[in-house]
Amino acid sequence: MKLHSYVQGQWQFGGGESTTLRSAVTGESVAEIARGGLDYAGMLAYARDTGGPNLRARTFHQRAIMLKELAKHLSQHKDEFYALSTETGATRTDSMVDIDGGIGTLFAYSGKGRRELPNGHAVIDGDMEPLSRGGSFIGQHVWVPLEGVAVHINAFNFPCWGMLEKLAANLLAGMPAIIKPASQTAYLTELMFRRMIESELLPAGAVQLICGGVGDLLDHVTGQDVVTFTGSAETGRKLRCHPAIVNNATRFSMEADSLNCSILGPDAVPGTPEFDLYIKEVVREMTVKAGQKCTAIRRLMVPESLVAPVIDALSKRIEEKVVLGHPGDEGVTLGALSSLDQRQEVRDRVRDLLDTAELVYGNPDECDPRGADGDAGAFMSPLILHCASPVAGSPVHDVEAFGPVSTVMPYKSAADAANLARLGQGSLVGSVFTADPEFAREVVMGSASHHGRLLVVDRTCAKESTGHGSPMPTLVHGGPGRAGGGEELGGVRGVFHYMQRTALQGSPDMLSAITGRWMPGASRREGEHPFRKDFDSLRIGDTVKAGPRAITIEDIEHFAEFTGDTFYAHMDEEAAKANPFFDGRVAHGYYIVSLAAGLFVAPEPGPVLANYGVDNLRFMTPAYPGDELSVTLTCKEKNLREGAGYGEVRWDTVVTNQDNESVAQYDVLTMVATAA
Ligand code: NDP
């Protein structure tokens, strides 16, 4: 099988020398991959000129729906992905993490995009910032898609997830991508990519694929492009310093090898659920993807007195539970590394670690895989090392053996554990297994600055915990320092990596017109009651003013008795006066909100379908008996729900008293029917 690249809408086998990619399990040829020979500058231009405009023509919600359809389409082809995934050395469970994990990320981003982003082309960031005394000059931050290309250079260990977790965010942002999978497992990425193209769900130019080297691609990146890299720290450093990336200030996000730790609390002695959970999780992390996970646990920090029990328990569990063998076989829990070269690399790194650590379980040079050839396939048995003196500068904090290898090391106190965690120089993830909140707090506060994610496991959450090694689409993935300093995922946070935040300044009317959100100080339009207008005819700035209505002591007492809210500030004149905020009995805030609704409502059946909440409710000035309240309701923002027959409308609401003081301010949220 020849691996083709997808270049400017065409499948193409690159030029130059080609390389044979071999099965991690049998060593037999799986595919041929070319080294280069593509028009890389042309690919970037095609993405910028065709893909970008095509994607940006769609709204966030339309792109989110596209992601969902894509995820559904890929789900239908899972069987063939799983079958091919075995050649990478992956067991069924490993493939699930890669294939279902990747598809799940598309689904997650689709949901997030429709719930948390507007159905438009820009995202308004935060509130308007007043910049002038008279209110005629304001500021507003907005996010808009970058007009370049997301270039994703991915690692060999997650050929599917690695592609999809990044693609989800850039496509949702409205940015096209060029994906370059690691050569060793590119055949699986190519298959999934081929199914994506066949679906015809993505517009022309939205995605392209490079199987092989990147040629002079990086020479042509600009300040509108984003380059993401996952792989070794060495390659990452080289790419980060590429002249075009440096000269153009191209955004560069890196995720590199990291020496993640897992800390056992002093309370978690043998016999406690936390001890058992720790042993189980460590063995799981050593065996899933044969330990070839950027998030895998490399350093095990345990109280001095628990070193021997932990080594014993880990060894016992590996003996009892881990089955090394052909990843396609039922019952096998530890498959192969991705290649014989990779196995040699792990063996070399283990030798480095053995400078200051001793091997307490396993043999790096021997293994006997079930149903497979241990010489032809890249199999390796789990290895546990023990480092009695894990001082700063020791290889255990510096050398990553990217396989089923972990090192146990002692700590003396919570502060010492946090310090050891920090010696990893920046990690993607760390975990703490303890039922002691004080210990957990000290370790977390002492090491969070050095981690992208921290997981605390105790008996109450273990059953539902997603585990140490699983990045979640909704939580950030990435870490400081040695882990690369990048950040991915994290829900819509990840989308903003492909967008530019711009501070707009101007008049309220101008910024309202540009952003599609009514800004305080902008013109209001009174006329037909806005509740009588359907979603399509409603315009930003449409306003109804109503009132005044007087507050009486009878109304306050009626509201108190009716709802049961007889708080003293509403019922007891003397007690209310003693309160530093009030001059006497005051109206309930919720009464004011209810009264306002009674003033602005248009009661007859009409296009307004429901009120689904209020946002940012604040009571600004107390309302006393005798006060006269008025309300101004202004159409602030509209958000169409694709294909639902309605849209969401946000109304700026201000309740004022007879002195024009603001009594209450909030946003009313409604659903309004579209035109029939
Ligand atoms: P590399 O850093 O060599 O490769 C990662 C990606 O970069 C691949 O797609 C590779 O393509 C590409 N690449 C390599 N050189 C260049 C270049 N000069 N210009 C552009 N792209 C380039 O890592 P490996 O895959 O070889 O893994 C080596 C080690 O990295 C592992 O042993 C492990 O320690 C660590 N690693 C860490 C990961 C993490 O997620 N943190 C994931 C995987 C590995 P190609 O394959 O075609 O060379």
C-alpha cells in the first residue's frame, strides 16, 4: 500500500526515496511512504485562499454541526480503523483510546461549540469597557478566526486522536489545517483521513494531509498561521527556532515528552482503598499503549516506609494481570511498542536511568509475547525501577523511557513530594492518591505551577474517575517547561488558540453595529412591542419602556407572605434600619424582578416562546415603599438555533426609580420563534 498525501484537493504520492513502514507486531511491510516531493507552498496557499474562506463563510454553529456529522461518519468505519490499528502494536483497549477518544473529541467540541459559542462569525469576549466620562467612547474585545493555516505535526503514538483533537478546535474556529502524522503510524491516519474526505462533509481546502516529510513547508508560514507539534523535545526545540516561525511570530504550540508523576499519600497504606487504586492505576498506565503515552506515569513518589510494599504490590499485579502478546488476541493487555527502533530507544533510555536507579522488576532485553514473535515484533515487558536517592539532577527527573517503564522513589513529607514533582521541570499531568485533604492541598499547591493537569483520587471518586492518563476534551491538555509550554483542548479555550483577540474602540452605536451586540449607550428603538416581533424581524436595539409602578408596603407584605420570604429587612422596620445598607424596610429583589416582568410583558400569545433564565442579576439601589419603578428592556443579542424554528434572544434589562437611579440590572433570556 502506498500512502498518499492529500494536496490541494487531490491524492498524490510524493517524490524522492520512499520508506517501508513495518508492522510493530510482525515486522512485515504495511505501507510505503514517500519522503517529500510535494508543493508545500502551494498547499499553504490553497488552504489560505480556498479552505479559510470556505470555513469562515459558515457560522460557529454550522461548523459545530459539521464536526458532529463527521464524528458520526467516522463512527461507521470504526471496524476498519481498529483492524489496521493492531499493526501499530495497539490492543483493542489502546485502539479505543485513540479511535473512540478522537471521535469523542469531535462530538464534545460540536456540543461545546453550539452551547458556548454564538451562531455567528466572531466571539465577544467579556463586557464592554467604558473608556470615557460621557459614555460616547467604549471598548470591547472580540475574537475572530486567524486567516492562515493550522499546521499540525503529530506524534506516532496517537495516529487518530492526535489528528482529531487538534482538528476539532481549528475547524470550529474557522481555520483550515494541514496534518502531518508521524511516519511510523501514518497509515492509520491516512485511512481515517481518507474516510473524512469521502464523507464530503468538509468544504474544499479545509484539510490537507502530508504523508512523509514536511519539505520546505515551514519556510512559508506567516503570522496568521499556527504550528502545533507533538513529539520529542529535541525536534520541538528545532522547529520552535525555525527562522520563519521566529521572524513572523507564528504561533507555535508544543507538547513534548514529560516525566509525569503519581504521588501516594502517607495515609494510603496497604489495606486502604487508595493504596489499591494507586497500584491499579500505575499498572494500567504502564500497559495502555505499551506506556507510549505523553501522559503516562514515569515517576512514582511514595512515602519512604511504603517503597517496599508498593514495589511488591506492583510486581504482583503485573504478574497476575498483565498479558504481553499479540495485540489482536483476546485477553492481551500489553501490546507492542510502535517499532523495533522505538524499542531500542526505550532500552537505551532505561540504561541511562540505571545510572542512579536499580531494576526491581522485569528485564529490558527479554520478553515472551503470547501468540507473537518477540524478535520480529517490538514487544517489551514492563519494567519497574527503584531510585533510593532521587536528588535534583538525577536522570529519573530527566530521562523519558517512552515505554512500559516507571521508577519508584521515596519522599519524606508533603513538601518533599511536591518538590520531587517539580523536579520534572514541567509536566502534562500529575496525580495524588490520598484521602487526606490536607496532604492533597499541600501537594497540589506546591506543584500545580509545574503541571497542566492534576488529578486527586480517593475512594469517593475512583469509580467514576477518568484516570491519570486521559486528556479530557473539556479540560486543558499541555504543560509548562519541559512538557512544551503548549496548551490544547480545554473546551472552547482550545478554539481561541486559532483566533485573534482584538480590542475594538469606538462609539456604542458603531461597536453595536460591528459586533451584533447592543452596547450600553447605543441607540434604542421604540415602536411596536418587541415581544410581538418574530426572531427574523427583531433588531438589536429594539426597546420597550414601561412603568412607573409604585412600591407599597402592602405589596411587600403580600410578596413576603405569598413566597414565605419574611426576611427582617422586608418585615421589621427597626431591624432594617439597623442594617448598614438600608434606611428602613425594603422591597424584595425578586419582587422587583417580578414587577418588572409584569411591566414589560406582552401577554397575548406571540413569537416569544419561553423565558429560560436571567444572567448577571444585580440589585444596585434599595427600593423603598413609595418608590416608583420603571423598566427598559432592549434587544441585546440574537442567536439562531440552526433548524430548531427559534432563536435565543438576550435582553438588556434596567429597572430604575423615580430619580433615574439603577435599582436592578440583568439580562433576560428568551426563546423567540423564527418567521413561519
Ligand atoms: P519526533 O520528534 O522525531 O517526531 C514527532 C513528529 O515530528 C513526527 O511527525 C515527525 O515526522 C516530525 N518531525 C521530525 N523531524 C521533523 C522536522 N525536522 N521537521 C518537521 N517535522 C519533523 O518524535 P518521535 O516520533 O521519533 O518520538 C521520539 C520520542 O519523542 C519518543 O521516544 C518519546 O520520548 C517522545 N514522544 C513524546 C510524545 C508526547 O506526546 N509527548 C509523543 C511521541 C513521542 P516523521 O515521523 O516523519 O519523522
